[in-house]
Amino acid sequence: MSNTLKIGLVSISDRASNGVYQDAGIPALQDWFTHTLSSPWQAVTRLIPDEQTDIEANLIEMADYEGCHLILTTGGTGPAPRDVTPEATLAVAHKVMPGFGEQMRAVSLKYVPTAILSRQVAVIRGGCLIINLPGQPKAIKETLDGIFAAVPYCVDLIGGPYIKTNPDVLVAFRPKSAQRPA
């Protein structure tokens, strides 16, 4: 097994996927991981419209065939009729991880009262953790800063590579029995 973390980055936006404006979600995620991770990683990216069947197909392809250990989606988590990211994510899930959604909303509530409108979820599909994030770069960073400490250990538990973070940016939490020497 490779020790390189394979991360799927999926930006879900009708307008960005149609070229109406430039996607900001994937660059924000790449920037965040570049500053936060100290272990090797590579990204697999997709820019797709808010279509449930497209989202499901891409999540399945990235988890099952591309071998992603972690997939982060941006966008499509609100209450608007075209926001179907949570439905697509739940449709491909083997296990639901409700603590992530609860914590993401709690983090966002520190910044905006409309965080209660978010329907973000996290699931496991095989050996891949899939997490829905907001679509705006500032909210992506705030959310990741608030939840990512738990992600490396979750990836450990589902058979993925050992993720190391830059301790000056974010400290990953693992029980002592799961920690490896530096």
C-alpha cells in the first residue's frame, strides 16, 4: 500500500461547471492541504454540475476506481432545490458519520447564523471518507480548521495511509496507542 494520501476534490456548481465563473472551491482546498499536510498527498479533481446522478457517479469512481482515501466536496449543501450533494453522498454511503455534520454546523455557527441551513454530511464508502464542505473559500477553511483534527485517525481506522499534519498549522488527534514516532 502506498503511503501517499489520495484526496478527491469535487466542486459542485452549475455555474462554475458551465464556465459562468471560475471555480474557487478546488483552489481553496488545494491551498489548505498544501499548508496543512506534511505527509505526501495527491489530488484528483472534478468540477461538476448540481446533478445527483453525476455527483453519485463521480463519488463512486473516485472512491472505488481512483482509490481516493478522502473525498471533499464543496457546494450544493443548502436548502435550494438544486442543492443535492447530501442526497448523492448518502446514496453512495456504506456508513454515515453524523458527528462530522454536527461539528461542521457548530463551527460555522460561530461565524454565521445561517449555518443551521447547511445539510452537510460525511460518510464512509469502502476505504474512503467523504465529507461535504461549504462552497465559499473562507467557509471551507473555517470548516476544515474545525474538523480536520479527527480526519487522520478516521482514515487510519478505515485502512488509509498515516496522515501527518504541520503542527504549526493543525495538530491531528490520535489516541496514544495509534500514534507513530515522528
